[in-house]
Amino acid sequence: MDMKTHQHQSSNPLATPSSPTDLKDPVCGMTVTEQSDHKLTHEGRPYYFCSTKCQGKFAANPLQYLTPIAPVDTAPAAVGTIYTCPMHPQIRQDHPGNCPICGMTLEPLLPDLDDDENPELRDFERRFWWTLPLTAIVFVLAMFGHRFQWMDMTVQSWVELVLATPIVLWAGWPFFARGWQSVVHRSPNMWTLISLGTGASYVYSVVATLAPQVFPDSFISMGRVAVYFEAAAVIISLTLLGQMLELKARSQTSAAIKSLLGLAPKTARRIREDGTEEDVPLSHVHVGDQLRVRPGEKVPVDGIVTEGGSSVDESMLTGEPMPVAKRVGDKVIGATLNTSGALVMRSEHVGAATMLSQIVQMVAQAQRSRAPMQRMADVVAGYFVVTVVSVALLTFLIWGFFGPEPSWVFGLINAVSVLIIACPCALGLATPMSIMVATGRGATQGVLFRDAAAIENLRKVDTLIIDKTGTLTEGRPTFDRAVPAAGFEADEVLRLAASLDQGSEHPLAETIVRAARERGMQLDKPENFDSGSGIGVRGQVGGRQLALGNTTLMEQIGVSVAAMVAQAEALRAEGASVMHLAVNGQLMGLLAVSDPVKASTPEALATLKAAGLRIVMATGDGLTTAKAVAARLGIDEVHGEVKPADKLMLVEKLQKEGRVVAMAGDGINDAPALAKADVGVAMGTGTDVAMNSAQITLVKGDLRGIAIARALSEATVSNMKQNLMFAFLYNALGIPIAAGVLYPLTGWLLSPMIAALAMSFSSASVIGNALRLRNRRV
């Protein structure tokens, strides 16, 4: 080892830890201890590892993990907690604070199971309870002090000043800070109104107490210049109470994500290469590790069963109530519950790649997205505060010039009432709260919404295009037979097709490969593999040019299928999918694969038809096969042997006819149509490309999820409309009453304290209405 490497070793924190408790695996960077079973000495220095795999990698090439040119940990530093606004999800920052648009406290993008209580809630509770006795005393003095004549009224004003000052300046300080921020950011909001209203009441009362001589005689009431410390104090206390109720209610909207986060087990039981076992933290599990899952334990990560058999309860992720039988070769999902037998599994997806982690990310993303309906509310709220301030100013002036004596006192009190009652918070919360609750509710039913627009638009869908393989059918087809052309052998047809299909993700390809391996065939590695056409695959195997696909692919490459048309049609009439295999431009034979229809598909289609949806099948399979499946399911409109571009054109054609189109599929070839459709629905059992292109994912791949999602869409939009109607109606009635329009007829005026109470409970009621979606049957 050269001098440069020696110098690096002496300064490398991975090589020379500062303390026995600060050891790092030099390969993966994980924290380890000197008690680790995996230890290696290199150049006279000990190194400790989290697993045999890391130790083996280091032993094979130590310089790779010690040289400064190629450091071990090239991944970016972990991103800290991101904070966002419930009402304005575009606001994101890496530290707590308030939204510069609405002033609402930012909350973590993903809730933390370790955080039992919101720190802001604790702060507001402290401010509220410490000042509540002072508010009560000020209120009693203002309401009843003149009747019982406990003290001279001028002295009483000083007493109220002393008691109200800590309420306004300490308990209400967060509100004034937010109000000032709204001015600085030129984004007037509810805190602008609250700080203006309470500030005006308090400043006026302070001046009236310190310099009563500056006011005209008309301001004198009951032996002193009228003061309104009780209005400022009570408004502050009621606003704190309203914020406490709102924060507690908002915390319930993240319950779905917290429940998902809580599903993951903390540890996994890993089987070492020597057969012994150890319990390791979930973060120490690597791809390819052998893990034991005992009865009653949760599956730690996503993987494949390699030994044993059991029934696994997947209801927490898929909504499927019955446990699912798992045998060797079956996939298992992390966080699901092993109910009976013992399993050994090989981990395939760990950390952020597991289905549970992806579900959590999708739910969080959907909860923070903006519904189209919210745009209207945002536009209204943008002008709302300016309008309210103008109304309050007009109220003050009209009462001052034209009202009964003391006219300017009436003007001040009514202007404050207008400012306080016209809280736009309920308007801003109307749609985000419904979206947050609905996405959480959908996740518990195995339906994942990628964004709020999908929730709002799904109820409008009148046409559903459905792929066949993996969507209507199981997607786990069974191999039927290989039919060779003259001069070829059936086994060789199967072997070459399976060799080529090793590079394909399509479920039919997996079936052919599995059938060949079960027969003990030796498969060759494909070269120059291409699956981009969507109608088949091409490549080289053993120096021969192969093409495997439908008749359209054969036509493209100039291979005649006329000699085997009769055999192919006979197989298709039985409902089998037929693929043609061409070798060096010559038809070699056919492969028939049967793909059974999912047990839930007939019920799902019946429900969707009853809802008025037009069902269209579009598949890359042969038309005869497609029609055979469609006939069994009662689907009248069928498109067979379609390419990805054809599915895309079909979506566009229906949209031009004025149809609102949803597309349901599971494969890479469905991705363009999924992205183009008004609402794309991907099967969770399909490819990542399909799920990334769609707006909705059905975790279980069960089409009944579309009916569930549609019902949830209708319920959510109805809930959002209720919230918006309530917010608009509340302000439409509250502002005129606060301004005093009923006074000439009834003598009624709205006290600022009643306005504050109404304002606080309006936001809580909107959130409460949104939370009803959690118990809505779908």
C-alpha cells in the first residue's frame, strides 16, 4: 500500500473510530460495535462489518473502500424533516415555522411515530391555561364591575389594563407575529384580521386609560371613557382555544400515515451463511438476505418465499379480509402478518423500495396535493381579506358619522367584530382537510391516490378502458403447450422462447421461463434484447436472431404465419394467448398460454356497469383470444393486438368524442395510455412504470378497487362542497351581522367576543366534517 493510502487510513473515520461506540462498517456505513461477529484485520487495523456480505466485499478489494478518490458513502446526506403547509403544499422548508401565505403553522410532510404531541399545541395550551384566569377576571370586571361598584371606574380601567396586558402581549404574541409576517409577505390572511382587531381594541383601551382627556364626552360611559380590554382578552383566549381544537383535529388527519408507519416491524430474523440466526434491526436487512418469519410475526420486507408455506394476512395493506396462501416462489409484502406456518424468504426490496414505504410516500404526496376545486377557494381567499378590511373601515366610518351616540365607540366595536368573524381559515381548510382524510381512508382499502385531482376527477369518468393480461386476468398464466412448425421440435421451441423471455417483465414471459425451468431445460442468455414494441420481444440467443410475439410483430419483420393459422385460431378459441416464435426470419412454432380471469373481475365489472360506465377492452393479445375472454365477462367492445401507441390513440379518440376516460392496466405497454387518460389506474401487482404513470394504484390489483375509489371520490367531492358551502355561508351571514345591519330593525349588535367564538369553531367544524369521511362506507 502506498504512502497516500496510509495517510488516508490514519484520517479516515471509518478506519480509525474516535471511540469504541463510534464504529462504522466501511462498506455500507452502518453503525456497528466491536462485538460484531464480522471482523477483518487489514494492514494491522481491525475493521468491523454488519454482515458477511459487507465483509466479503471489503476483503475482495479493500482499496475501493479506503481510498479518498472513491469514498464509501457516495450517497447524498439524508434529507432532514421537510415541513409544509396543509393549505399551501407548495410551501416547503427544512425547519419549523409559519406559512408565509396563510400564517398557518407548518407541519412535517411525513408524521413521526415518536412525536406524540405537536409542540405548537403544547405552547398554545400553556399560553391559554396560564392566562385564562386573567381573562375571566377582566371579563367579570367589564360585565359586572359597574353594577357592584367594587372600585372606582377609573381605577377599574387601570386594573383591567394590568390584567389584560400579559394576555395580549404574551398569550397573543404568536398572532401578532403572524399578522406582521402577512404584511411583510404582502399576503393578508386570518392573522391580519385577528391582529388588527385585537390590536385596535387594546391600543384604543390603553390610550383611553392613560389619557382619557383626549376623547370627547360622547366616549364617556358609566363614569369613565369606555374601554374594551375584555374584548381583546377574550378574543385572544378564544382564538387560542380554537387553535388548540384545530391542531388536535388536524393531527387526526395524519392518523392513516401513522397507522401505516406503525405496521412495519422493528427487527428481522436473518439467517447467516452458516445456518445460525440473528435478530437485526430492519435497517440492517440487505437485498438477498435470507429471513425467517415465524408464525404470528410480521413479514419484515418485500421478498419471495424460498422455504415453507403459510397463510399471510395482507388486509392492512390491501383491504383483502381473507389470509392469502403462500408457497415457495410466491411474493410476500413487508408488514403483512404471517398467521400460521413458518416461512423462509429472500428479501427483494428493502428500505424506501418496499411497498409499504411507497404507499406511505404516495399517501403523503396525495394528501399534500391541490384539488382543482381548491383553486376557486384560493382565488376567493386571495381577495377576501382585503375586502373584509375595507368593509371594517366602512363600518367604522358609517357608524361614526351616522350612528347613535356614542357613534364612534359603536363604530370601533362593530369594525372589530367584522375583522374577527371574517376568518378565511375555514375557507382555506375546506378542501385540504377532505383530501387528507380521503387519501388515508383509501389507503386502508388498498386504493392509493397519487394526487387530489384524481380524487376529484374519478367521479366524472364515464368510460373505462381495461387491459386484459394482469388486469382482467390473474397475470399469472399457466403454460399450455408449444406447437412446432414442420421440421422443429416442441421442446426446442419452448427452450428458445424461454431463453429470449428471460429479459422480459411481461407475466406471459415469466410463465414460459418458469415452464422451461420446471422441465429442466438449459437456458441461454439473450443478447440485444428489445421489448419496446409492446407487441413482442426480440433478441439474439446462441447466435440466432429470435422474435417472439403476436401476428403484428411477425408482419413487421416479414415472417409469414399462414402455415399455422388454423392451429393458432383453435388455441385462441379456447381462450389461450398465442405467441409466434420466429428464428432467423422463419416461423418456428407457437406457444399457447392460458391466463385465468380473476375471481373478482365479474363482480367488479358488474358494479362498474351498474354505475353507468362504458367498458372497453384493449389488449395486445390476439383478437380471437380477447373476444373469448370478453364474451365470458360480458364486454361488448374489444380491441385486440393493439400496440402501446394504439391504446394511446384509443384514449385520445374517446376523449375527442367528449368522453371522460379512465385507463386500467399493469404493464409497460400501458404506460402511455395511463398517462394520457383523464384518470390512470395501475395494478399494484404490475410494473413500476405503470404505477408511476397512473394517478391511482390498486394495491391488490383487484378491479373492485375502482368501484371503491369511485365511491370515495363522490363522497370526498360532496364533503368538499359541504365545507365550502359552510365557509361561504358562515361569512355571508356573519359579516353583515357584525357590521350591524340588523341594528336598525332589532337593536342587535354582535359582540367581538361572540364573533371570536364563532370564528374559532368554524374552522373546527370544517375539520370535523372532513373527518366524517374516515367512517364513510365505500
